[in-house]
Amino acid sequence: MVPDISTGSRTYGLLAYLYGPGRRDEHTDPHLVAAWMPELAPDPGRDPTATLKQLTDRLDLPVLALPKDRRPAQRVWHCPVRTAPGDRHLADAEWAEVARRIVHATGIAEEGDDKACRWIAVRHADDHIHIVATLKREDGRSPRRHQDGIRAQAECRRIEKEWGLQILNEGDRTAAQRPTSAERAKAERTGRAEPPRETLREHVRQALAGAADEDEFFRRLTEAGLRLDKRLAPSGGVLGYKVALPGDRNRDGEPIWFPGSRLAPDLSLPKIRQRLAAGPPEDEPTSTTGPAPRSGRPASARRDATHVAEQAGTVLTGDDDAAGAAQLVGIGELLDAVAQTAPASTRKELAEAARAFERATRSHTRAEHADHRALRSAARGIVRAGNALGKGEDGGATAMLLSTMVLVTIAAIHWHSARGHAQQAAAARQAAQHLRAAYRSAAATPMKEMREQGRRLPTPVRDRYAHTVDAALPGQASHILREPGWDALAATLAQAERAGHDPAALLQQAIESRELDTADSATDVLVWRLRRIGKLPATVDLSRTRAHQRTPAPPRASKPQAAEPTVRNDTKSSRRSGPRR
């Protein structure tokens, strides 16, 4: 059950919406289910003689009875209350009880207070009601509604438990402020996909991802096309900032500004300065003008980030709360960096993953920001390297990073769950789902090519690698050999051996770098770890393999050379330096 409190200035306008057809004719049978005093509240939905103006006048009477200079500008208190999807539909009498408990809990109209604010509850759908109150009591005083949102949430949790409804996660006051009903309505009316508050929050987070200093952060905001206004001290120093979307204006034609603190608790300028206080990531130059260096290509940047992300996942399995909280902040920055530079095939899922994980970066556990410097550096490298392609080495390196990020978000779920952070754990779980979808898209082509290459390996070679896996993972080998990715793992071990690695030693190193129990596919995880640790290409070139496959294979020896890792028709490996002895 979700309450959503906001305030406004026009009682009649809100009632006209509630009793109207809705924006898509979704309002059906609007009517009152409860009121401060039912006999004094006309119901235009059920009484043909009642009008919206009559109901408005009754609600506004305590406000209009005051001198104009004492009337609040925001006189209307509005609280929609909605049941969770899948909950049973409540009867009118039950919704009336919900409304009375909410206005009592929030201080709008405590039970037994005959001087309380006037209020009504309108129902025009099966799954929710709208509670409307005017913010002056009958005695002319204002209601004591301090922390009314928190108190409404707490009362909803009690109702859920008592009535057998879905029990939603309790908040801890670290969430970003959600768009108000008015903001959502305006977004629909103007054809925006989402309210400006959410668009701005995403842009600000992306501008902060890996930024070396405050100047770079502000520069990125303007480069993203946002309006930026800095609040300056008499000395010229920056005291704060606010942003606005071009074209988003109020009735007077002025831009609608959002300070960073109204977008999210950690986006105020003081909090941003705390994050930047450790200095430029990895002591890089603060200037970002000009092209990224050769070493900063998207594939290389993603490989570097994969190693850093693995280390972050290891920290999250430890007991250092401050270090873990810092890693979560850094992981959020890394996701923001990956999302804004992702290829088109994965951009939407990665943007949703970054948005979901944003909630998982904040809790009451204090983060030591110096501990996530490596993650900020990785995020910076990805942003500077520019947009990645969805194919070739870029595509493979993206899949490599996303495979690791899925495991890291799972570690974040466990970290938050162990500390009772229900909302953050749920956010990390949602991010993991989006990352899985993005990984499947990014990995489809490179994994298919690796599997094809693995199937072309000689049977003795595949058998030898199967024994290698069995020796390294005796309890999991049979499962791994049945996974669809086994062919890709065999191809990777063969490629590692051709590159001069000991397959058994390299595999053991990949296994020990982090657990595999939480992986959706152990073979996929091992493939990407082996390729990163062994500095192998993230993709394979099948054209050469297919060309060789057209050449007739030499006759199989009576005793296969099990030590030979290469494909049987590899012309280079078939040459001999001299006659056999």
C-alpha cells in the first residue's frame, strides 16, 4: 500500500480531476467513501443535486474564514493511497477505514479532534483512493503534520500486516524525492516520457560519474544541454547549484529549477564535494579536452573496469561496512558511465539498471569515499573512451564487464539484506535483472562464435580440457560440462594455451578470483575471467577457423597427441622441424 503526499493551491482544480473522466477515461464511478463529517460533504458523484463548487466551498471554508494574509498559499493536502499489484480489491468501507487511519496518523484529523482539518476521500478506481484536505483547522490553526509522509508510510505498513496485504519495503529516508502528482500530470500533458525531475537526476548522476573535479562536473552538465545556475558567494565561490530542462517552464514562462538536493540526497553540492574530495581519480589530468588516448578505447576501458568491479564485489563480501558503502557508491558511478556510453542494443536496459541501482547507493551506513577511488577511475576511463560499438572487441568487452556487474549487484543484494536495508536490496535486485537482460544481448554474438570454435576442437583436446575442469572443480565439473557455454570455455582454454598459458593454472586463478555460486552460468563467468586474466581477445575470428576447416584434415594418429591444444587442421602447428625419430 503506497501513500504519496503532495500539496497544491487549487481545491476546485483537484476535485474536477478526481470527479472527471481522467486523462485516458480511466476514472469510473467517482464517489466519496469517507469525509470529515459525511452529512456536510456533498458528493457530486452520487448526488445529482450536488456540485463541485459546493464541495469546494465546504472544504475551503476554514481557510477562507481567515484574513487573506493568513491563508496558506499551498492550502490543499493531497494523498493518493494505492494497493500493490496483486492485492485484493478493498470495499468502500475498507477504503473509508484506510482514509480515517491515514488522516489520523499524519496529523490532518486526529480521532476525537472536533477542530481538525476538513477532508474527504474519493474513489474512482478499484485499487486506490485520493484523500483531499485543506490545511487550516476549524480553530484557524495549521495542522501538526511534521514528517507526514513517513507517518503515512508507517500506518500503511500496519494496515498491510493487519489485513493480509502485500507488505512493502519500509523506507529509511535516504530515497530520492519522487515526482509529485502535478509533475507527473504535466509530463503526460506535455508529451514527456517522464517528469523532468527524473530526467535531470539521471543527467546529473551521469555528469558526476568519474568527474575529476567540480569544474568538470559543471562543464558536463552544460554539455548535456541542461540549464545551469550557480549560487555564488560575494567572494565568487560557488555555494550551490540548480538545473532545469530547456523548455520546462512555469505559468510565468520562467525555467523550473531543481537544486541538486531536491533531485537526490547525495546530489547536493556539499555531498558532491565530499565525493570529489579524494582528488582526480588515479591522479589523471583534470582536463578532458581533446580525443581520448589510444589506451582509452572502449574495449580497453571496459576490461580495466571489469577487474576493478571484481575487487568491489570481494569487498562487499567482507565485514567493513564503511568500505562496502563506498563500493556501492562507486558501482553506481560505474553503471552511470557504462549506461551513457553503451551501444544501442543494450543502452535501454543499462539505463534502467543504473536508475534502479541509484537507490542501492544510499543508506545510513557512512561511506569512506576514498575507498572507491578505483571505481571512479574506471568510470572516468569509460566516459573518456567514448561510446562502445555493439560488435567486435567492443561488444565482447562489454559482455565481459556486464557478466561481472551481474555478480557485483548480487553481492550488493546480500550486503543490503544482511543489514536490513529492504528498499536498497530490492533496488539492487531490480538492477540485476536489467543487467542480465543487457548481458544476454551483448554476449549473444561473441558467445555463439566461441561455442562454434569450441565444437570444432578435436575430441581428444576437448576431453583433456574436461579433465582440467574436473580437477579444478571436482564438485561442479559435471554441471559445467552440461552447460551450453562449455564449448566456449573449451575454446577459451585452447586459445589461452596457444597464447602460452598453462590452462590448468589459468583456470585455477580464474576460479579463485571470486566465488561462482551466485553465477547464472558458471561457464560464461569463467570464459570472461579467463579472457581478462589471460589478456585474450574478447571475440574470436571464425573466418580463419572456417578457412582451415575447408582443408582436409590429416589422418588421425593411432595414439592422439593429447598435449596438442590446437585445431587439427592448423597448418602452422602441423609443420615439423625435421623427420620423426
